[in-house]
Amino acid sequence: MLVQPTIPDAIRWFADARFGMFVHFGLYALVGRGEWVMYNENIPRAEYEKLANQFNPHRFDAKEWVALAQDAGARYITVTAKHHDGFCLFDSALTDWKITNTPFRRDLIGELVDACHARDMRIIFYYSQPDWHHPNFVHQPGAFKDLNPPPKNGTPDWDRYVEYYIGQVRELCTNYGRIDGIWFDGSHKTEKQWRGREVYETIKTLQPTAVVNDRARYGDFFAPERHLPEDLTGYLFEACESISPTSWGYQGDTASHSAPYLIQSLVKMATAGGNYLLNVGPAPDGTIPSVQAERMRLIGAWLAKFGEAIFGTAAGPAFTDSTLRATRRDRTVYLHLLDWPATDRITLPGAVDVRTATLLPEESPVDVITTPDGIELRNLPALPPDSSVNVIRLDLANVPETWKRHPVEPESKPAVRVRRDGETILNANEAELRGLGVKGARLRIMEHDGRRYIDYWMVPEHEAVWNVDVESEGVYDVALTVWYRTITSGCSVAIRTERQSLSVQIPEGGTSDEFRTYRAGSLSLNRGQTRITVAPDQLKWGYLLVGIEKLALRRRA
């Protein structure tokens, strides 16, 4: 996966940027029912191809798109160079399925890059590895983002398709001068299938300051979607969301999130140490709908007043009050008030030496009083200066350890006593859940028919770890119980100690979803404390398609 807590200097710009504008645009805009319309409505490939003959975003103006991003306070633009339908908004030499073969005839991506360069706006290319148009793409029925049934006129050839997609990534990295990143979108296959590490290294060779997300299973940052995780602090991550709660691509009549909601979302991500990528979906003529443009400019107006508390900051201290968030820069802490307090004072726990407190944006001083319960900020105005989120700047003599934000650690669990006689059960809720998967996903405890199991296994780094205390040395037979799904086949599970490893194959077949138990073999355990770890051994479609309910250990006589 590569994503690490340390941030290389070459991509520090991305961590400091905090806010970007996402753009989903393509043939699907003509239909007006979102970017997944071909998939959702089972539109045949030959029928969908006819849209290219009508595609003419004649009012597209790259300078206007960039100007809107700047008005919004965004520090970069991420644009769909190719979405799942395979249609390219750039002039690729590897396909005829591209914008320069439509009535528009122009290279939209090239024009947007030139406008970004002219205005010092960074540009990232979204690129979908799944491709519903390319004849060599291999569709796996049941796999997320693959057509079911596969197109009848296809010539599936995975190796040839992968060469095609890597070739297009090379084009994007070499044909447009400096670019600032590749944003993959195809997380349903493995790193080996996508050749993720190889592609990552190619991008870095061609564009050293470009960032790469994790959806080819190897990248610089996690890219969670339509949710705002606050447990990824310490890692480089970017949460993406759309102004429309129902679609990324253009819809003629759709709801829009309010400006206060979007501003609070931006604040939540910045205070967790992440970026916020907010999407607009241009209309078929290439213009960004006025409602979406208005939302972006309202965010920009807020950032014009409070941007110092967002850009170039790190995650600040976490407070138990859910309406209070914080960012930090050196010894300055910015308190973000999601709600205006019910009284004219706020209490911050802990012994903190606050030199000054200032209410932004008017630089109004706030009284600071030390109390037995902590620091109290007094004499706040009767009305909030801003209708969305307000900010108080605290200048500290030093930052106490309790106010420093650290990466979330797995919940520590007590050791399970492994008995000398009889059977010992290691239940799902007794395991420490470790590792981060695609989009920063963590393992979760799920429940079916009153039985709990560990689910959302995506990467080999996902581990369930049981601390055990073995009463007596010996050889222990091991059985694994899983929540088996009918779509499961070809997966296997590793069970490890420091000295041994077992592999349990989950067989193909089955006519119902049910809990099943498999014999895993035996482990030699010494007396005393040790750890038993379960992790994916072999994935299918990029996932381990079973949930782990429990391990059973029984010492041989």
C-alpha cells in the first residue's frame, strides 16, 4: 500500500493544500442521470457510443473553470480524464474513443492544463482503471464496477488491457508538461492485477512532485469517498464529496448540499489532518451549474476570512465536545466552532499556557481565564460573526502533549486464556483490528443472526490479532469459522504465530449464505503469552470475501 505517516518533501504541497475542486465530466452529462448511467441502466455499448456524435460542450471555457476554483479557495483541480465508460477527455493516441473525435474536436484536458499553468493552479488527473468500452477489459460477473453480463463483442485479454491503461497513464504524465497527480479509481482488483507499484514508480519517474492515490493498491494517500473519516490522522488522506448528494456527474434536477454543511465538512477534514475534494458536475454544454458555482464561491468567501486556520495546518487537539474542532500550526491552535456556544464562554480542558486568544476575522480579543477545569475563554459576542463556522486563534507558550494529535492505534485487548483441556474460542470482538485498506478502510465488527464477525478485509496488511496466554505447551488443532457468502470462491486465510503459518482455502461453490467452519491444521504453542494473527492470504477482486467469526483451539492429548 505504501501510504505512510511520513510525508516526502516533494509532495508536501498536497498536505498543505487542504482543499481541491473535483470535476466529473463526460458523455454521461448528455443523459443527465449521473456518471454511472451506462452501468445502472444496462445501456448496450453500441447504443452508448452514439453519444459521442452529439457531444459538443461548446460553452466550455477552461479559464472559467480555473477561475471558479480560485474563487472557491481551492488549491488544485482534479478532473476526470477518463471515467468508467472509457471515454477520454484527452487526445490519446491509443484509442479513437476520445473527445477530439466528437463535434467538439478539441483536447479539453490540454486546454484545462494550460489554464491551470497560467494561473498557478495545480492539476490532477482522475483516471479509471475499469473500462466499460475497451474490448480487452476483463469483466468478472459480480465484481464491483464490472459489467454483468460482459459485452458479447469483447475480446477479453487482461495483459493487453493493462498495457493499454499503463500506456494512457504514461501519456497523461508526458503530454501536458507538469502535472500534479494521478487519481485512480478502480479498487476492486489487487495490486498485482493493476501492477500498482510499477505504475506508481513510473508516475514518480515522469512527474516527481505528483501525488498518487491508493486505488491501484499502491499510493501516497488514502482516498475515502462520500464519508468524512476522522481516524486517519497521521496519514496523508483526502476525502471526496460531491455538492450533489446523489451523483458526481451532471443531473438535470438534483439536490445540493448547503454551504454551511460543505464548510463544516472542509473544517472536519482539515482538523483531522486531511484534504477535502469537492465535486462539481458540468452540464452538457461545458458550464458548471449556477447552484454548484454558488456553493463553491460561498466556501471561497469563508476561506477568505478564515483560510489561515485551514491552509498549511496540521490536525489539532481532539476535544470531547463534538462541536469543537482544532487545527494547529507550530504553537498556534485554531479552534473551529461548528456551533456557536450556548453561553458566552468555552472551557478547554488541561493545563495550557495561552498567551492570547483572538476571535477571527475581526481580530477581536477574547478573555483567557485559568480555572481548575482548564482554560476558559470568556466574553464571546452574543451573535456569531459567521453563520457557518467560527474560529478562535490561540497563541500558546508551548503545546502540551495532551494537545498533540497522534495516529489512531488499535484498541488494546486483554489476553485470552488458552486452556490445557477442552476447547478455547477466540471471538471476533476479542481481537485487535489492525491495518488500513483501500480508501483508508479499517476492519469492522459486523453482525448476522446475532453472531459477530470481522469484515471488510481488503489488503494483506489487514490483521486481526488475538493476545493469548497459553496454559500448557503443546500442539493445538485450529478451526476457523467464517461468514460464507455465495459469491465467495478462491480466497484463502492465513493464521500465523511468530514461528508458524497456516493457510485455509475457502472453497468455491455453495448455495446459501451461512456460517461455516474449516479445519486449519495445527499450531505448536509454548506456555505463556503470544499472539495469533489472522490476515488475508489470497484475495478475490481485491477482497477477502468472508467474514471471520472465530478461531477454535484444542490441545491434542
